[in-house]
Amino acid sequence: MLVVVGLIAVLLYYMFFSSGPQVSKAENILAQADIAVKGVGKESFTFEGAIETQTESKYIGLPISGEGRIDTKSQRMYFKINFENPRTETGPAGNGSMTLETYAVNDDVYINMGGMWGKYANPGRLWGDMQFSRKLVEFAKGFGATVGPKESINGKEAYKIVVSPTLQELVTIMSSMDPGLTSSLKNTDLSNIDKGVKSIKMTIWIGTVDYLPAKVEMSLVAETNVVSPSGVGAAKSEVTMSLTASFDYKTPFNIVLPPAAQNAEEILPAIA
């Protein structure tokens, strides 16, 4: 009899007091952010970062910076990335700066490097989920994100969402998002893919009112073995890749294809 009473008590407890499977605060925030970014037709962003390599005797860094504007409703996009002069421990290493510009208008993609314009068609594949902010939210939803203290970002209060996936988790979620990548990795052994990776981290700040991403910081640190300058043996090299981007959803903009791009040469066949 006591057993029956106990079972009834447990059943009643779960019926009236239990809330079912628990969803973390981070998951709730990211779910609302996913809804918010889907409702945004335009976004712009700026970014800066670096790819740095450090060995026992040498350091070299490649700073990068740029900007982007995306108008999904008009199906126009502009993206610019600046590869700046490489840096060493004593300063710049020569004059190796370069700028790459990319425009997308409907199904056509235009690329400008050093004043040389190229063009290729990508019908039906550009505008499914072009938004940078939406990709970030989708990415963060794939891992066990945590919520840090609220912070003020660009003048507005934001939730701080922290994600620290392994490289294998990154490859797995990338494969699930891109069938082409899945095909290219089908014969790849992923069991040791995160060997050498010391840390991967992404922090994304999401507005507490509009639930739109305001800022993101990403970093990856890995160790690799490189052949020594003498050609004998190998030396350890630490590679750090970092990127910080800030988003703007309110400042109006127009994307106009430069006249020089009208004469761009076809550089790739149309992608079916």
C-alpha cells in the first residue's frame, strides 16, 4: 500500500509541478535570436582579425580587416577584406597588402582583386541563408552554449553567449549544413581531427531587447609541426586565428555595382 501511495505521489508531482525537459537559458536566447535575424532584411558589419604564427625563433602575423553589407530582400551583397602587410616581432615585413572585393547581384558574383574583375554565376544557391548574423546564431545553437554576465555593446545591453566547441564538433556541424562538404569528407577519418588544437572559442553578444547579434569574437589556437629551415627535423609552430565583428541593422545603405564590373570576364562556369 505504501508503495502505491508513493507512486501516486510521484505521478502527481510530475503532473502538476514538473516543467518537463529543461532548456538552458542560452538555448532560449539563441532560439529568440534565430527568430529575430530571420526578420531582418538588411545588415552591415565590420571586422578585424589576424592569423599569427609563432615558432621558437620567429613570429609572423597577417592582420586582416574589412566590411560587409547584405540586403537579402534585394538580393545584393558587398564584401571587402583587406590583407594587410605581414608583421614580425620587429615590425612590418615588406609591402604585401592586398584587397579583395566581392559583389553579389541576384545570381551573379563579381570579384575584384588588384583591379582585375571576374564574374561567375551561382543560380539558386546564394540567398538561402546568406546573412552572416544568422549563420552565427545557427552555429552557436549546435553546441553547449553558456550565458555570461550582461554587458553593454555598442551602447545597448546584451547577453554574452560563450561557445567552446572541439574541432571535430565544428566539422560535424559544418558537414550537416553543407552537403558538398559532407561529400568531400565522407572518406575522412574524423577521430583525431582535433589533435593539435589547443582551444576554439566563440563569444557572441545578443541584444536583450531586439535579440539581434551585436558583436562576435572568435579564436582558434593550434600547434603544428613545420620543417626546420635547415631541412632536418621539425619544429613546433603555434598558429592563432582571431576575428572580431560588429553588426549594424539600422544604418541605411545601397549596394551599387561599380561600372568596371560590367566588363568582368567569366572565371568559372555556372554552378548547377
